[in-house]
Amino acid sequence: MDEHHKEFMPAEGKKPLSENQVKTLAWWIKLGAPTQGKVVANTLNKADKKSVAQQLGLVAADNAWPLPKHPSIPAKVIVDLQQQGFLVKTIAQNVHYLDVDYSSNLHSISDEAISALLDGKEYIAYLNLINSNISAQQLTRIGQLHHLLRLRLDKTPVDDTGLQDLTALPNLQYLNLYSTQITDTAVEALLSFKQLRQLYVGQTALTNEAITEISAVRPEIRVFGLTSKMKDFQAATQKVLKNQAKQAKP
């Protein structure tokens, strides 16, 4: 379900439980939701054992943290971001990266705030700039945040040219462009995000044909916001295959 849908949970942009957290909760409920006792005292099948062990940090998760480890986050980085109006949270107890959120502000993001982001770029993995009215010049600087995994630009004036400035982000896995000004011209830029896995493009000028082309070339990307018809998908797939065949000819 699109995260902008009124029935999407949790609401207000909060991060939903991971698949592993859901599996661990399901295992706990299946046992009768005990409040005490040792895990080893309960019966664990192979799948449950893996989920619980990963949740407790006893083994690496399938989607283990993909960025270099930091021993800590400098307090100055957090304070400087907070002084510029950002809500700052750590990703997890043993993951020394930041989730930085500007969405609660009612005014356009300032150049000083962008500078604070750049000063802390080694520690910022999640960034929410929804409704920030970010300028094209400021967006160019966001392209320097090389550790970004998640970026929300929904309801901003980002266009095709601005999106091109972000293609230098090597680790980006999640990109929200809901209600921005991108068009079909953005397809090439979107395909260049090698690690991208989730893309939100609802309420944009991106056509169904462009969406199906992205899905055909990069099927690992989950695209939300528009519904592609099977006929459109097949046509886009054939187009891609024809282009690949032409390129393969000597």
C-alpha cells in the first residue's frame, strides 16, 4: 500500500516494523506472549530461531547495516542540526547514524541548515525534507551526502534537472518524489541509482509508460504511486529488449 494512503500504518510518516520484527512478534504471540522466561526454554523452528537471533543481535541480519561503522556520533553534529530546526534521532542503539527530519518546520529550508547537513554528512543515513521548498542550488549540495540510504523530497519543487544532481548518491535505497515536478525525462536518472529499491512517484507527471519502463529495466525497484497495466508493462519490456538487441549487434 502507498504510504500516502489514508489507511497506511503507522501514520504520519512513521517507520513501519521491519519484516524481521513482524516475524519475531508473530513467534512471541504464537507462544502465548510470555512476559518472562528464557528464549532457549521455548521451542524454536529454524525460521523462528533465525528471526529471533537476528532481532537480538546474535547474528547478522539478512539486510545487515550497509554503511561503514562509527564508534560514536559527535555531539556537536547533533546539536548543530537541532539548532537549525531538524528533529534528530539515532537509527538504532548500535548503529551510529542519524535519522534527520525537517518536516515539522513551516518555512523553507535555509542555506545554514543545508550547511549543517554537510557538516554531519558522515553520520546522516535518513533525511526527510518533505515540504521544505528546497531550491535547485540547495539540492545540488544534498548530492554530497554520500551515506544517504533514505531520502524524502515529497511535496517539494524538485524537477528533472534537480534529480540529476542526486545521482551521485551511491547508497540510496529509498527515494520519495511524491508530488514533485519530475516528468518522463527523469527515467534515465532514476535508473542510475544502483542501490534503489523503493521509489514513490505518485502525483507527478511521470507517465504509466515511464513507470513500466523502470520496472522492466530494474524489476528489483518497487515503484509506488501509479498502477501499471499489464499491456503497458509488456510493451515497455519489449521496447527494452529491442534496445538491448540493437546494442548487442556488432
